[in-house]
Amino acid sequence: MLESLTASGRLDADLQPTAYGEAFFTALGVDLASLRAGRRPLCKACLDWSVRRSHLAGSLGAAVLDRLYALGWARRVDGQRVVAFTETGARKFAEVFRLPVGP
């Protein structure tokens, strides 16, 4: 997802939201002003060793994940770090983030 956020122009090369990104995250229901007021970094990359790709970390990454849970698109698997998407949630996520829908 991190690559798609930069490729789509939602995040710049320094992983900060662009004007387009600000509008996108706001429309998703993320309050960027409150995230910026916090102590945690807004955006940073974090390497996920299991898939050998970086994901969006920082307060924005956490807020997006919380929003996915609130929308009912995904849920955390009890006792694990796994995030499971519903069928509808996977489709909606792919549409909103403009990602290819996987098997």
C-alpha cells in the first residue's frame, strides 16, 4: 500500500501527505490535524519482514487501520497480528486505494 500511496501522489517522496493526499485521507474519515498535534510521527515506512515490503507506519498508518476496522472492512484476528479483510472490505479497500484485487 505504501508504494501505491506515493505512486498515486497521495504521499510525497518524504512520505508526507500531498494536497491530494490530505483530501483523500480526510474523505476517508481520518483527522490529520489531530494526528499532527500528537507526539507520534505522522508517516514513516516500516519494513514488514514477512512480506519484505514496507508498510505505512506512524500515526497515519494506525489511523487508517482503525478506520478500516470502524468501517467493518477488516478485523484483527484474536491473539495474532493478522488483519483479516471481509470479502466486501477487500473489494472496497481495493477500490478506494486503487489496488488490484487479489485472489
